[in-house]
Amino acid sequence: MLPTRPKARSVQQCEIYLDRLAAIMRREGQVEARKLLPLVVRLEAELQAARAEDALLEELLQRAHRPFVNHIKESELDNE
């Protein structure tokens, strides 16, 4: 069986996890907090990816409101 791709996290989920990690890191102190830095780095990367995906999705959805797109018939899209 092939390994499954990790589920993409939303911006909101990443923010919540980072907030929780920050609280844990503050409580545990600097020495223990350093052990969690790789997880923070990973979540920060996932947060940036989620923000980029949200921006791209918004941009694509805005295309539907452009006059040119509204004139394209679905049959024309199928022929390409």
C-alpha cells in the first residue's frame, strides 16, 4: 500500500497549533522549547503554504467575474 499524502492544514488550524505550541514553550522554558523548534518550523511552512493556496484560490475565483470568462461556453472548454 502506498503511503498517503499528509492532509493539508488550513490557515486557521496552523495558527491554533502555533498558539498552543507557543504556550507550551513558554511554560516549559527555553531548553525544552528548543526541542519543539523543528515542529514550529514545519507549522510555519504549512501556514505559508496554506496562505498561498488561499490567495491562489481567491484569485482563480475572481476570474469567474471577469467579462471574458463569462463569455466562454462550456462546449468551447471541452474542445481544447
